[in-house]
Amino acid sequence: MNGFDFSGQHVLVIGASRQGFVAAIARAFKSAGAKVAITGEEVAPAPRDQGQFAYHKPDVTDLAAMRGLAGGKAGFITGACIPVDGGYSIA
């Protein structure tokens, strides 16, 4: 048990398609009960994470597209991935 409860929260983790620390952040949110979507530049996420998360390959320079990906509920906090008002937060 990790001590955090994100049940019912939606989290979008940008750049989690490889097997690095950002992917580990996505896994931690999932283990805390969050519904997690990840993004990346690859065609698919790392084999370990395939089928574990909703996966998107968006144009991260397009603010409107990113807000759309986050259901229009995005709060923007540089360098963090946290739920904001029950929606996604984009790092």
C-alpha cells in the first residue's frame, strides 16, 4: 500500500511511453486507484505498460488538442502530474 488514494481521479501523464521514471509515476497513480492515460512519441507504450493505460500520441505543442485530450478539465502545473478538480492535470 502506498498511502495515497486517487480512486475516481483521472490523471494524464505526459511522456510515459518508455520504461523510465515517468512510466513509474503512471504506474504509481494506477496503483493508488487513479484512471491513468499516458502519452508519448512512440507508436505504443513500452511492452510492460501495453494494455495498462489509455495511450495517446498527441501534438503537445497544440494547447487546444491537449485540453481536448484532458476532457477540457486540465489544470497546468509545470513539472507535476496531479488531479485538478476531478479532471486531468498536465505536466
